[in-house]
Amino acid sequence: MSDWRRWHHEAVIVDGHMDTFYKELEEGRSWFRPQRKWHIDFARLRKSGTDLQICAIYTPPQFEGGAATVWASRMINRVFEAEKAAPRQIRVIRRRAELDLPAGVTGLLVSIEGGLPLDGKLDMLDWFHNTGVRAMGLTHNPRNLLADGASVKRARGLTAFGKAVVRRMDELHMVLDVAHLHLAGFKDAIRIARGPIVSSHTGLCRFHDRPRNLTDWQVKKIAETGGVIAIDYLTEHLTGGPKPASYRDVVDNIEAVAEMVGVDHAALGSDFDGYHSVTTGLEDVTGIPNITRELVRRGWGERDVKKVLGGNYLRVLRAVLA
């Protein structure tokens, strides 16, 4: 076995963001069956070597108030049902101790993407935490009751409710995700949050300057918290198009993070099943070994490769979860 294959096999691989359970709920299909039009189904996730998959609970903006709460709850239930259907193969991570996964078990961690399901009520954060949610991003791209997303033109910082949510997330030992958050809200979140924070799926403005990508300043601020910048696989974030993106562009972004703030803060956050563009070599989850191979081809050593593949994300989860 070549070095890169062995390192990939031995590494704990963590993906910071996928939308496959949104696909399940929207299309009424199961990831336990082959889903070739999706980026992920369970068999291919296992084949890729992924050990821990963070599962996004995305609520479309047409859902408001209680309807958003219901939609998110139904999607979260899909994750729990997957654990019930395959208890020897799947574990939903609720506590730090559960991050030590037995051989042959895939971990799933539930993360709300955008605060719409809270319906403006702080106690709903506790309710979702009690169900097993362990991470949350405050916004998607539009404005909500917590803050403004990256697409908002005249943005405000965190609202009073958004600030209360960040403080309560700290108390509940939940991971704060700043992906999709407008720079104005990002500045507040960085100031208020106590623990390591993450950007679970992003690109870098130095490669393609767009609101959803992170500036060098934001990368440095996340690193100062001890957090991670997880690079996604979207052409729109990596190259901006029309040039097709490839796994090499993903590695370019990873190397840029490592050069700016150190290898301890670079991670993977695919956004699989959350986009429609095609990234060469990462057409689906089974392409992840291409990232390992490319890092090794560029001269990366075993320890640093394993940090990027999952060790860094795992460190943050161990620091935050109770």
C-alpha cells in the first residue's frame, strides 16, 4: 500500500458539512439505497473512509415561524432514524466521549444551518440541544432574527436575540458555525463567543472574492479562537467560474489557510448535496482520497495530512462538546 493510501486509511476523516438529509426529506428517498444523483449515500460515505460526518439541517426561507421548526425537526428525525436503522454502523454524536468511535462505526453530528427553526425563542435552542443538536450556524444567506447572511447588502451585526443565542450556545457546549454569516455579524460573533468556532464550508476571498468566502482577516480571527476553516468543493467558491474547479483547487485553499495561520486550522467541509456544480475529482464523496493523494504529492507529511483530513476538526469538537 502506498503511503498516501495508508495515511488515508489510518486517518480519522471528518467532513464539516453535508446536506444529504435535506435531499432525503425533500425527495422522500433514503440514503441507505444507492442515490447516484446525490453526492452521498451511506455505502459511498463508508467507501470514502469518512469517519464523522456533520449533517446540516437546512431550512429554506419560505418556511417561517413554527413551520420552520417543524421542517427542521423532521430533518433531524431523519438523522436519528438512520441511527436506529443501523445501530451497529451509525452513532449520532451527542457527547465528547462518543467521538471515540469503534471500528466500523460512522459518526453523525447534527448541526442546524441558519436560526429560522428557533422562531425567535431562546428556549427553542435548549429544545433542539435536548434532541441532540450539537452545532449551529446563525444564518444562511438572507436576513433572519439572529443576524444578516452573506447576501444582505446593508447588513447589521448580530441582533440582541442573535447575541443571546451565541452566549447560550457557549453554555450548552454547542459548536458555533460562522459559515454564511455577513462580516458585520461575524465581528460580533468573534467578540462574544468563548470557545473555538468554525466556518464549516467555505472558500477564500484571496482566490475568489465573493461575500460567502472568508477574507484573510476572518481566517486569522477564526484561528485565534482555536477553530477551523473547512474548505468546501464548490466551483463558485473555488474559482468563481467559468473555469471548472478540481480537487487541486481545494488543496490550494487548504495550503493557503495553512500558510496564513498554520496547519492546525485547515479542515474539510464538502457541502456535498448542497450544490449542483461539478468539481473534477470530487464528483461525489468517493473522491475524497484525491485530496489526500494531492497533499502528499505536494510534499505534505503524514502528521499534517491527518490533521487536515479530520484531526483538526476533531480537536475542536473535543474542546467544545461536554
